[in-house]
Amino acid sequence: MSYPALAARTAVVTGAASGIGAATARQLAAGGARVALLARRADRLDALAADINAAGGQALAVTADVTDQASVDAAAKAVHDAYGRVDLVVNNAGVMLANPLADGRLDEWTRMIDTNLTGVLRVVRAFTPDLTAAAADGRTADLVNVSSIASHVLFPDYAVYGATKAAVTQLSAALRTELGPRDVRVSAVEPGLTDTELGGHIDNPALREQLGGMFTAIPALTSEDVADLIAYTVSRPRHVNLRQSVVLPTRQA
């Protein structure tokens, strides 16, 4: 769909190298926004930026790791140097690792917490001054955090992943109390089963097979489906905040 309200906006999308992040970047750019693409895989970002620019959009590839504060700070500087102040941030970078809690996979727990939660906080810290300044100037300002239905639907062996996403949803609610009075909208988007690379991170063969069975049984959302919802959310009138959106495949209960 086309969202004219995106024209002239300046956006940052994390996790833009693939999946929901890449699709969101394309959707925002197609609507006329300038989009800074943040992720670790420089080759993917360069290819996506080239595609967007070739199609008449504006995209900037910025290699960044949300688990590294210095990297996020450097990325924010690169965005500001190229585009100036940002008025739209999509916090999408994330990782999904599944194993029984009893396995004690501290490596996985640390990676998910640092990426899915602390990484979100690092990006919020880097760009909140932009959002509040844009709002003070009378412009629309949006912070969108991509969470998951795992924030409130229980899946065995996904306890820590679900906990990180519950934290993102709760953080979004808390940030609304701080930023809403300053006219910055904060939205949490919670997708259900979506066809992305996330499942490929799982190193447990039985759980990978289980997840594959879900994709066989349920026609999943595409990344473009979720990107369209994000674009719709940030295209509402400035005084309207879609605070929390759950999007599921029709066959997923």
C-alpha cells in the first residue's frame, strides 16, 4: 500500500539486512522517507541501499552492531552527518534462540538479552533526543519497537526469548508515559509466525524441526506483511498512537 504521510520523513531501521527490517526499509523508502539502514552485514546493507536508490528512493547503509555501544554511537553520528535529525526509529534487530532452560545456555541468554533488550535501549538512547526535538518542532515523531507474540503467548523452550520480548513490550508501554507527553509516539508491534531468518539461528535439531512443522501447517506472515503494518502505524495522524499491534497469520490461534 502507499502511505503519502511518509514523504519527507527521516527513518532509522535496525536489523535492516534481512527479513522484517529490510522489508520495512523498502516500504518506508517507497513512501518517500529517507532511510538509514543499520545492521552488521555490510554486504547485505549495501545491496539493499543500492536497490532502494535505484528505484528512486533514498537509503544509507550504516554498518552497526546494537550489542556494542561504540558501534551504535558511531552509527548515530553517521546518520546525523548524512541526514540530520531523525523522526522515525524502527527497533527491529533481534535474535531467537531456543533450548530448554535446564540446558543452561548462558551464551544464548546473554546474546538474546544484549540484542533484543539492551540493543533496543542503546538505539533508544541514541535517537530519543532527535525524536523529542522533531516533536517539539511540530513534526510527527515515532519510535516503533518490534516485539513478538512470544511476549504474552507461552512456547516451551523459548522462555528467555519470550522474556526479552515481554521486556520490549513493557518497555514500550513505559516509554509512552515518558515520551507521549512530549508528543513522541511509541508503538509495539507483535508479529506471530513470520517467514524470516530467525528460525535459522536455532541450533537444537528437534526444535528446528518443530518450527518447520509450524510453517508447514500454517501459512505464515511475510516480512512485507509486518512492514506494511509498521508503515500504516507511523502514517496515522500525529495525535493518533497505535500503541500495541498484534498481527497473526489467519490460521494461528
